[in-house]
Amino acid sequence: MTTSDTSEGQRDLWNRVRARIKTSVGADVFTSWFASLELEEIVDDVVHLSAPTRFLCSWVQSNYADRILEAFRQDAESVSRIQVTLRVNGQARPRLTPAVAEVPVAEEPAAPAAANAPTPASTVARFPRDAAAQPKGDALSGSAIDPRMTFDSFVAGEANEMAFGVAKQIANAAANNTVTFNPVYIHSTVGLGKSHLLNAIAHAVQSADASKNIVYLTADHFMYHFITAVQRQSALGFKEWLRRVDLLLIDDMQFLQGKSATEFGHTLGTLLTGAKQVVVAGDAPPRDLEMLDERVRSRLSGGLVVPISGFDLELRRAIVQRRADQATARYGMHFPAPVIDYIARAVISHGRDLDGAVNRLVAANQLTGELVTVPLAEKTLGDLIRSREVRRVRIEDILRMVSRHYKVPRNELLSARRSRDVVRPRQIAMFLAKALTSRSLPEIGRRFGGRDHTTVLHSVRKVEQMIKDDVELAQEIELLKRMLEE
């Protein structure tokens, strides 16, 4: 296809390609990686696509270019290459300048003008092609460490005291060139302080010894830097640079996947062998990180796994009191004890909502001059009070519940058996996994004995139809849902 083809024809082709990809990968994966792609043009044998972020450009180019090319070639056999560029303000960058080529790499000292240019907050760490050229401490200086997240600003209580104590012990040991527990894996649902502790560890170690190589990366940025290194043919430099760090902190581990997860596994093994400290945070225990290689999960499980549970009333009250005291010191306003107690009892989701509740009341007081009272809190915090954190349901929970309810061994739910007494519970379990978890169809299929995503989709649709036709079954499945969510 060439530029002589009409743009309308190219749009029709792109719509067909998108439909094929969605059918192939499932709706969840499509939404994550393909929905925001746009076709810019097709010139000669090259398809030019655009994406809204550098990370998405890199990820799609590295992991899905072949799949997209295959989908195009069903209608346009002459197409031989996919090029993904960065789209800025609705416009694609020039085709000859791929987005990934613009990622800053600290190869040489920058010119004075460039040295003063602001670094984006999302640029977590830079690496040279020559790992030996990496100066000590440079990783932390280029990271998105939050200066407010220190041990002093962390509010400890029964729910998080073990994680807090372990984090302080790690920081003290790392600052003194020793290792206590390695690796350390901290897990909890959102907003309970995992990122705060990782930032606090980095601050404490850096304050004790500024020469330490400290690397703090979120999982998506680890993937981004690894993919960029591969495309720049500097992967060896990236690996060597990571292996020279004294303290590696990885946040949001649940988002690490694909080749980057494999590379993290190799890096983790090397760091542990070299007695370097590794601290990882995620939203679930290692065994439930289904996208990670089994060896990585095993290594994480073999270290110290520290959970943070939901905050109890006393800890919520302590957090609100700390934030209220800070507001009083800054603005001279008063938070009465009944208001603090009301927030602690009513806002039960997580720590960020508690911070947000105090911030809203500060704003209301500053903008209107209204005194902070319980009626003002009721009026201002309505949506936070209505939000109740839903229990995170795991596929393992579903398998256990369905196995017990239908008296079918768990291993048979995962087997190839096709007798009715196994197939129906298996289909219901797949339906519940789709309804109650955020897992994609391919992920669910893998957890159910390595089945294809089309099998999962068939099971979901089958159960949906059975629910419409059978009132008793609908009530039975609704009961299972409630039991799993309680």
C-alpha cells in the first residue's frame, strides 16, 4: 500500500486490524496496549503508528510489532515493518525520529544549557552504555524520590509496625555495608504505605552515605529502561549498571511482565549472590504475581515477605491527627477532636484518602472561612465516606471456593477432564475469575491449566447465558460472589 491509497481505505484497514488484534489478545490486553494506538499512514512497506507515551511506544514496538504486522499482512501483503512513534498534542512525531531514540542516556557530561534543563519526574534512573562510567550516587539524583516520604513522616501502628521496623533495619544495615534480610518483599493493597517505606529507605541510606549507588524504579520504568536499552543495543551496559548498585528498590512489582520480568530475575539473582540489598513492593504476595516467572516468585518468597494489613481505627486516628497537626502549624486552623474521630471512623479505605480528607477540610476552611466541624466534614467528604474498599479476590480463592462448594478436587478443575460434573464448576470458576478479578482472559486461561483465552471467553459467555435461563443457578453464583468478597 502506498500514499496513493485513500486515507479512508487506510482507516478501514486499521479498523479491521484492530478487530483482529482484539480477538487475538482479548479485551483487557487490547485496552492496555492497543486501544490508544493510531494509524498515521502507510508508506511503501512501512506502517506508521503513533502512541501517546514513550513507554507505550517502546513496549508495543518491542513486544507486539510482529503480532500487528501479521494482522496487517492478512490484507496488505506488501507491508513488512511496523514503526511506532510518539504522538504529542494529537500529532505524531516525524517518522524518522522514533520516540525511543529520544530517551536521555547519560553517556557524556551534558552541555551547560542541557544540564540546567528540568528532568521529568517520571525519569527514574539513567544509565550509560558503558556501565563503568556510571558515577556513584547518580541514580538517586535522577530519581523520582518524594522528599516528604521519610521515616519521620511515616505513622506506624499495629497494621504496619513490622514493615516499618524491617525498613529501618534495612536502611541501617545498607548504610553500614551489611545485609540482613535479602530480598525483602513488602505487600499490601493500595495506599497503605509501601511506596513511602521504599522512599524512606532511600532517603535514610543516602543521608548516611552519599556515595551509595541507590536505584529506585517503579516496575513500568524498569520495563521502559530495559526495552530502551535493548533497542539501543546497550542491554549489556544496562545489566552491568544494575548489578553495580548497592541498593535496588522496585515498586509496583505486579506490573512487571514479559522479557523485563525475566531480566529482573537474572538481576535479582546476581544482586543476591553479590550480597547487595534488594527491596521490592507489590500489591499481592509473591505467589500471586501470576505474570512473573516462577523462579522470580520463588526468589522473592525465599527472602523476607512482609505484609501490611488494613489500618485499624487507632492507626487511622493517628494518621489524621498527624496531618491535622501539620495543617494547624501551617495555617493556624483548628481541628476539633470530634472531627478527627469522625474522619478516622468514616474514611476506611486507605491512607491516601485520609490525607485527602484533611486536605479537603483545609481547602474548605481557607476558601470559605468556615470552621472545621463534623457537619462540614460530612458535607465535604461524602464521596470518600461512600467508598468502601472491596476485598481483593484472587484466582486461588475462587478455585478453593468452587472446589469446596461443588465437591470437585482443585486439580480436576485444572485438568483436561470433560465430564459434566467437572466442566460446569470449571466454567463457573472461570466466570467468577473474569467477574471478580482484574486478570485478562489469557492470564485466567494460564491459571486454569494453560487453557487458551478463547476457552475462557466461551466459558464466561456460557455461564452468562445459564444465569439468564436458570434463576436458581443465578442465585447460587451470586452467593459464591458474596462469599468470595466477604
